[in-house]
Amino acid sequence: MLMYLIKILFLLSLTIFSISLYSQSDQEKRDTVFNDSKYHEIMSKLDNISDPVNYVNTLWYIWTNRDCAIGSEISIYIAQSILKYPNLIFYKFKNNPVNFNDWVERLPYELFTDYNGSRIPELQKLKQDLIHELLICKNRSDLKKYRQIVDVLYNKILVVQIRKID
């Protein structure tokens, strides 16, 4: 009986391993989801979502399924969610460290770069607002479990330079 169970477990694990070899990579899945203009439809609805949980979940869905082209478009919404719903977006960051690290690494390029030459004042204000909010978050007892995330963000945003592309 034990030998029979071991054989079944072995065959099951071999099957799962084989299937995983044929599954799409994360980037292929992102490309499949957003190769068409579907994300534009979702993005256009983002401003009309009034429920904070639904807003952050939708935002997070877009970020985790993005292609390289929409990183800049969605980064501003993530930054704004830190100002509006820090507990919700920090929860997403904490439970998705790879996506959190991706976002932090791309901050200088996707959030704090002015590609059209007219957004410098807006980006400076956003940077100051984020620094201020993160300082508040550091002292909030309900956000204590997100302290490491807050510290990483604060330290990154504090030193990031706002760039202008002519």
C-alpha cells in the first residue's frame, strides 16, 4: 500500500513538473494580457472606482500584468494610492515583494522623469507629498507591520532626482 502511494505521488509530481515546463513565462502572460488595448479600457475605469479595495486591486492587477509600455502610466496611480490608501497598497507590496522591488527600481524612470517637459512642478509636488506621507506612515501604529516597505520607499524617494527629457 505504501509503495503504491509513493508511485502515485511520484507520477503526480512528474506530471506537474512536465506541465510547468510548458506553461507561459510571467512576461509572456503579461504580453498576452496587454498586447491589445485592453489595459486602456481598464485604466480609463480606474478614475471612476470609488471603493478603495477595488481601486487598489484593479491597480495592482494592471501593474502585475503590465508590459513595459505602461509602466509610466500606472506608476503615478501607485504613488497616488500611497497618499490615499497606504494600508492597502502596502499590503500589496508586502505580499508581492518582486513587484514591489520592480516598482521601486523603476521610480526614477517611470515616475520621476518628465518626458514632455511640462510636468516638473507636478513631479516635485508629488515627491514632497510622498516624503511627507511616508514620514507620517513611519509613526502610524496601524502601519507598523509595513515599516520596512515604508523605509525602503522613503529612502528611495528622498534621493531620487526628477529628470527632464527634452
